[in-house]
Amino acid sequence: MVRLLGPQDRLLSTIERQYPLVAVHVRGNDITISGDAGQVEGARRLVEELLLMVRNGQDVTPAEVSTSARILEKDRSTSPAELLSQAILTARGKSVRPKTLGQKSYVDAIDENTIVFGIGPAGTGKTYLAMAKAVQSLQRKEVERIILTRPAVEAGERLGYLPGTLTDKIDPYLRPLYDALNEMMDPEIVPKLLAAGTIEVAPLAYMRGRTLNNSFIVLDEAQNTTPEQMKMFLTRLGFGSKMVVTGDITQVDLPTGTSGLQVVTRILERIDDIHFATLTSADVVRHTLVGQIVDAYTKYDQVKMAENNTPGFTSDRDRRYNRKR
């Protein structure tokens, strides 16, 4: 019961927010739900699914409660406990699994396609789930190595010349990838795999001229690639490899020009074995405020574009490309 209700009955409060026309009362091991008949039935199903998750050893958070409620609302015959209980991998006593319906579709797309683009706002697990799938593929010996890359672009700040060797200069840009690796694998093993080349973390510029066979390749922060860089990266694909490209087209840090991620969605959208997975604020699994912040900025951008009477392109070059099409 403690795991079902959460600390300070936090999960119970989430259930009541999902079904505002019902009241949930708990005494000992008994749960009583009263109120609107339709919502009482929905709340009952939700509690049953959450109980299944708890009995299966799954940690239930407010994100799972909200997602389960949405799943049941769309299709009463679907079991959220079954849908969201499939762990990608277990590392250091923690299971990595999709926590929303959008994330589940994204993970399934990675299994079914050679190249997958994960596009969505911050906190939707784009990179984290892609790296989990990469580690899983390496452990299953489906690939021989993991290659993690991202463009070395400053996030709106001019940092100047960084001291140290070339490795010292690029490490700050790649730190998020190292952090995720250390969460998913034994920190003592990661340096050995990096030294052996089984795992490679490198800036995007290092990809030019290479053919990447039998590899799981993840390009992070792809919104900061130019169209030329995106083409260069995608054409590195070799035999037996899989690529996942992640990014948020609303957070472009390029000083000038067009984002390669924005252009590629129109160029490759109809090619088989390439999938575009779009995640939304409903898939945010960080603090609940993050989803609200994403929605607020989206509405603000829509209003500004409507006032300026311009489409959501980042440069004149992009607008010219659209007119030619």
C-alpha cells in the first residue's frame, strides 16, 4: 500500500487529479472510490494497473500514473502495466524502461528501423533511451561498438578559448553522454571500453571520411547540425549498423544558417526503414513543471509567428528551399 500511494500519498493525489469527479479514501489495505460512475470505473482500472506494476517490482512515479490514465482513456482493453513494464536494461539495481506511450513507440521504432530520428522537447528521454538501446545491443552482441557523437556548439555563450589539450577542450560538450554511460554501466568498466574503442565518444567533426560498420551510432543535439553536417553523418552508415538521431528543433544554438534536423525531416520523410518519432510535452519525465514550460514556450512561439505572419523556418535559405519544393 505504501508503494502504491507514494510518499505523503503523492501518487494518490495524482490519481485524484486524473479523475477530479471522484474521491479516493484509504483505510488500512482498503481503497474506496466514490463519485461519478464513469470516472469511478476509470479510477478503479487505474488502481488495478498500478497494483500490477507494484507487484511486478516496478517503481511507480507520477509519470506512470498520468501515462497509465491516458492509455486507459484511449483504449480500455490495453494494459498499461504490461505496456510499460518491459525494461530495456537493468544497471546498478535500476531498470531503464519507457515511461510514456510516446517513449514506448520511440523504443519500438528503434527496434524496427535502421535510422530513427527522435524529435522532441527537453526531458522526453530521447537521448537516454537511445543510449539504453545502444548498451543493450552491445550486451546482446548485436553490434561490436557504440559511437556517441554531438556537434560542439556553444549554447548561446561565447566561452572563448578553453585551456588544455584537444580532449580537454571537447570534453565539456560531450559530458552529458559520459554521464548517461556511467548511469547505465559499471563506472569501472566504462573507461576500459573507451580505451579499447568499444565505446567511442567524439564530436561530430570526427565522423567525416569514416564508414561505421557493425555499430550503434547516436547523434545527440542534432538541431545544432548544419544540413551539410547532417548529410555527412547519415552517409557514414555501414553494414550491420543502426543510427539514432535526437534533437529539439525549438532549441537551435547555431549562430547562423539552417538546422540540419529541420531540413532532414522534409527530405527523408518518405524513405522506408527511416522513422521520425515525435515526442511531446506529454512524454516529459522530468519535473512536472518542465512539461508546462514546454507548452508555454510552444504557445508563445505560435503567437509570435502568427504576429509576424512568417512560417517557422530559421533562415531565408530554408524559406527558399520550401518555395522550390
